[in-house]
Amino acid sequence: MSGERPRVLVFGGKVLGDHPIAHLLGESFDVDVVASSDEAIEALKGKPYHGVFADVGDFLPLERAIVSEKASVVLNTIGEGVCIVDATGRCNWSNKKMTTYPGEVFEQVRRICGQALQLFGSAQTGASGAATKTNSKKFTFGVEDRYFEMICSPVTDDRGQAVQVVAVVWDATSGKRLQRKIDAIDASGRELAKLDSEAIADLLPPQRLKLLQDKIIKYSKDLMHFDHFAIRLLDKRSNKLELVIAEGLPPEALEIDLYAQADGNGISGYVAATGRSYICHDTEKDPRYVLGLEHSKSSLTVPLMLFDEVVGVYNIESEKIGTFNEDDRQFAEIFGRYVALALNILDLLVVERYTISGQISDSVYQEMSSPINDIVHECGRLKEAHLGDEALHTSLDKIISDVEQVREALDNVKAGPNAVIGSQAVQQQQGDSLLSGKRVLVADDEANIRDTIQSVLAKHGCEVEVAKDGYEACNHLESQAFDLVISDIKMPYRNGYEIYAAAQRAREGLPVILMTGFGYDPNHSIVRASQEGLSTVLFKPFKVDQLMDEIRKTLTQDRTPAGE
């Protein structure tokens, strides 16, 4: 140190008694003189020295005392309990940490040390009688609701016999509970992702998603202890984070449009864009935070990862500051992977149904076309062969008529989701008081569907407005009053849920019927709308009678006229 003389320690004994060493050293150094090993150790503990002067006979004991003191400092400083137990079960020495453990823990340690000593004794010699090396052994035990781990190592005498055991003991409760939580999340996640084919075989896609949603909410609450959360899936076409499941959050928080962009789209947008989890310890001080829980003070948002790709986000809110820590982040990330996997499996099932249904329709049409043509041709030949047989002609005409109905049905099936079956047979209706004068909005990007439903409803006395996409439908809802909305789920610019939400903003309780091809619902509009009151979904292709039955049922449930 600048401006200070070096400091030395002089240990008494002969050096101090026979030679004026302290006096001589004092001319060049700051000198401290001690007369015993204990004083020397205390001095060395309190000050830094550049050197120590001692008689040769005194130096070795001093060195040993210093080493022993340093070892004691180390053993009393480490976070684990350390003790030495002999063959009688008596503890010969323990560090300070060991003395802080409850008596029950100390008794367990002594008991296990006794068992370890027996193990070490039996392992001293192998089958040939030669001495063998004895390794340390690890033990685990519990006391009430706490868990401990310990490592026992043998202390051997000159003959190589284990006479004492050195035990290192630590509290493993936190790690044990952490592992149990991870195991529980893993078990629930596997249950979440397991979609039993037999159990869901008879369920429609929205019912399957509702089943999955109920599981996610249950595990989020019971296992994760998350009461306020939202799950959004990423629409790759628009880069928008579509809300799929929400629990305990206000409507205004769910209506915010968020995109997978690092800036300007809240924490969810940042997480979706970067793939990095985000803990917001204080919502009032975090510039990324946007509206969530009404009294939210902190939040945790993790990406939903599938095959190392972000497919959505899982956002959890809390009414307390600093609720979430790194353990919560880790748990949510693990759980989030299972959520992503389960949603992906469900999407695959829906797409499979959509694809296979179309393939089956084409196959059936191709297989049936030739036999149908053969039947019609054969009936015509028989009529020509029996020109005077009126009874036979009547029967053959009936067969031809029936076959033509089959051909028409096949044509409708082949058209798939772009058809309303049986619309040609609808006649002009008179006196239908339930439908007459009702204003209906029909939204579908398929012109055939729009025009067919408009024609059918007009024949029943309805006033029909059509929209070719979601944007146009929402504009109509903002500017006009309707008694009923019929909308496709998958359209440009706005999906089925967004149209449902716009309808409810226009008039709370406004009846809405959603349509989808073979149950295909890429934005999960059905489940989202069902949470808020949607009761009717039609799966294309559907029969016109089915459409009218659902319309009558829906209007009967809500008899409030448009504009009131």
C-alpha cells in the first residue's frame, strides 16, 4: 500500500528472548509481537502481514495451527453440514451448519453413519482377501416435510480399517420439490397431449377443442396455480396472434390485436417474435406491457414452441408485484411445449378430417357415376323394348327419378363445402311469421354459398344482405341492424370469431350461426365464440332443411327485433 511500511509478525520464544530481532526489524517494518500460537492466529486473522519470524522449533506448530484454523474456517463457512461419527455412533466433531439442523436430522445422520461404517468394514477386503478401495456412499432421507441428502466417506486407521465416518449433509428439499413439480408437469402434459382416438371419435372438431381447452384450464389452475392467462396462436399468413383460450381476463384485454413483432405489440408480440420468455416484475414500470388483467401488477409470457418453432404464446397475469421467478418461467415453458403439441395434434386431426372427407367424396362420386349411368341407360332400353307396357314404364320412370336424385345428391357431395344440399327444391313460402321480414346478414367468400342462402331465405320472406369477406361483413354490422348473422369461419380479412365479436358489439345477444367446411377451424373461432354464447355451428355441406331448422331454433331463442 502506498505510503505504508511493510508489516511483519514476530512470534516470541527464543527469538524474542535471546536476540533483539523485533528491535532490528522495527527500523524497516511495522512489527507486531506475539507470545503464543493462539495470539499469532488471532493476529493473522485480523491483519495482512508481509512476513512471519519465528524460531525453527516454534514454526512447525504454528504452521499446523494456521492450517487447522483455516480448515476450520472453511468447514464452518460452507453451506453443508459436516460431522465425524465413530463406531459407537458418537459424533466427535461437527461444523456450525450441522448444529443448526433439528435433532431429528442429527439422529438420522448418526444412524446412517453407523450403517455406512458397517458397509465400509465389509468392503475392506475382496474375495481374495486383498485390500480394496472403499468409495464414498450417498444416502437420502426425509424428516417431516423436508428432504436431506448426505455423502459418507470412511476414515481408516494404519491397518486400513474404517474407524470413523465423515458425513457431509445438505437440505435437498427445494431441489426435491422442484423435481416433483417438473414430474407433475410432465405427467399432466403427456395427459394433455394424449387424444384418445376412441374417446374423441364421435366428437366434432369444436367439441374436441373444447375438451382440450378444459384440460388446459384445469392444469393451468390446479397444477401451475395460474388463474389469469391467455393462449394465443400465431397465424403465419397475417403474423397475428389469434386468441384461442382465455381465463380470468377482461374482454377489453382480449380484443387487442397483437402481432408477432418485437416492438409496438406488447410483451406477447415480443415473445412471439424473439422466441424468448419474458418476466415482467412490475407492469407499471415496464414499457412493453399492454392492457391485461384489470389490476395486473406482474406477468409471465412464454413462447409455445413446436419443433423449435414459435407457434404462439402463453401469457399469465398476476395481481401482485414480482409474482413470477425463474422457476415459474421454467415450469411455464415446459407446460407450454405440451400445450403447443396438443393443439398441433388437434389441428392435424381437423385437417385430416377436412382432407379425407374431400377425398372420400371424390372417390364415392367416381365409383358411383358409372353404375348410375348404367342404370339410367338400362331403364331407357327396357322402356323402348316394352313400348306398350304402361305399368312397366311407370316403374322404370320411378327408378330413373330415384336414380337422378341419387345423382343430384352425389353432385352435392362432390361439391363438398361449397354447396347447400337441396336448395333447388325450396319453393316460395307464404305466411312464415317467424322468418318474414327478418333482416339477415350472410357472409361467405364463396359466391355459390352466399347466393344459395340468400335465395333460400328470400323465398321464406327474409331481407338478406350479403358480404364477400370479413371486412365487408363487419362494416355492414356497424352500419345496419340485423336479426341474424350467418357467417363462414374462414374468410379473408376477418375470421368467424371476429365477425361474431362484431355482431355482439352491434347488439348484445344478436344470434350468430357459423359455418365451416368439414369442421375446419384454423383460428379456433368456434371455441372462442362458444365461450361467449355461440350455440350453433353448421358443417358444410349441409342440407337446406338443416339450415332452416337451425335458423328457426336460433331465432326462437332470441326474439328481440333488430334495432331495439
